[in-house]
Amino acid sequence: MALSVRQLHKHFGDIHAVRGIDLDIAVGECLGLLGPNGAGKTTTVELLEGIQVPSRGSVVYRGEALGPRFRAEAGIQFQHTALQDFLTVREHLTLFARLYDAPLPVDEVLQRCALEALSDRDARKLSGGQRQRLLLGIALINDPAVLFLDEPTTGLDPQARRNFWSLVKSIKADGKTVVLTTHYMEEAYQLCDRIAIMDHGRIIAQGTPSELLAHHFGGAVLSLPQTALSAEQRAAGDWRAAGDRMESVVADVDAALTALHRSGTSLQQLLIREHTLEDLFIELTGEALRS
């Protein structure tokens, strides 16, 4: 295993932020750590990164306690990172490369992160997506075996986000272990081999996306405009609000459609979809991920 966690606890005074987590992350695996605000995932990631010290329990990297080997072989892209004023993209990478005994060539990292055309640009003049690619390059400069990505695409436009996904997929293809926290369910579905969902300091579910969806759901989701349903139907408890529409989880689609037709409900704007990770998250935690 790349990382093994046993009975991990973290207290901040009277606050018990992490409550007895057990977790194994395999070499070459991309694990997504998801949770609503206050679930303890940020603290958990900081414990895995060695930034926080556990109150109780252990974090083991390739069979040994976190130490010099882990620090040399780990790369971290923090959610918020301050870059040095007046330095170019190349100068930033060169600066961080000097912190390691055997860094990757700067030109290789520039190419890998699609930064070649920006190498001489002042980092203050980068767009959001370009800045995230530079931060990824900094995290990769020591050729890490395990890479931590803390909400790396927050605030990016859809195109920049998908471009970043492509970079992460190429990193995964190299066999690197990736630990990802994200507020985007599609991102977790696209990138993660396995996800762990946290709430109230504990892991409440983990597995591959398909395993978790199959375990927790059957049938499909029906979606109708709120105006298509009567007040009695909306209040019955079988439907939940989803924006300007109402959704209902049904095990037998044919039977549900028959019942709606018999009640006189208009089906002209009916949508039928499979369950998503968003559905799973709400089912397990009672709230949307981006709370």
C-alpha cells in the first residue's frame, strides 16, 4: 500500500475533527475524498500529508512512518498557494526544483503541464487555469510517487477544468498515487478509481463509484417541472425539489409512469436519468456537496 491509515483521530481542543478513520490507498490508485463542509476531510488530508500530527492513530507510507522518504516522494498542490511576486513561470519552477536533490528538468515539467508558451510570463499575469497548471507543475517538480490535489479546479471555467482533468489523467497513467479532494462530482467520477465519503469526522462509505451507486440505489430518477405536479403530489414525500423541478427515485419505472398517467399528470417534460454521485452524496449526508 502507498498509504495506510489506522484509527486516525484529531482533536482541536473540544472539537473532535477526525474520529477513528481506517483507510488504505493502493500504489497507483486515485482516491477521491469527498465530504460536506465541516466533515473533517481537510484535516484528514493534512494528516495524510504530514502537515498535522494525529492526536491518536497512525499514517504509514509504504510500510514506514511519515518521514524524510515521504517528504522527498510526495507532491502537494494546496487549495490556496501564494506565489512569489515578479517571478516568471520558469523561475518559480526553478526555485522549487532547487529544494530537492533530484528534481525533474524544468523544461520537462513545462511541457507536461502545457506551460511552454507561458514560461517567461510573470505569474501574476496568469489566468486561473494557467495558475493551477503552474501549481501542479510545482507539485510535480520532485517527480513524486504520491500526489495530493486539494480542490485543484475550484473556480475554473468548464474548459479549464477539463484541461486540468486531462493533465491528471496523464499523471495517473504514469502509475502515480493520487489523493484528490474536490467539490465537483463529475470530477470525482472522471478521475477517481475509488472514493471515500466523510461526514462528522468519519468515513461513511467507500468504494468505486459504480460499486457505491449499485449498493445504494436501484431503479431510476424521474424528473418533472414543479408546475406539472399537484400540491398534494409535491407534499406527499415521494418527490424532492431540485431547482425548478421535482425528482422521485423509483424502483419500477413502468409502474411509476402508469401511476402518473392515471393521476392526469402531464409527462411532456418528463426526464428519466440514472443515479449519480450527487444523488449518493445527498442520500448519505443529507446535503449537497457544495454546501
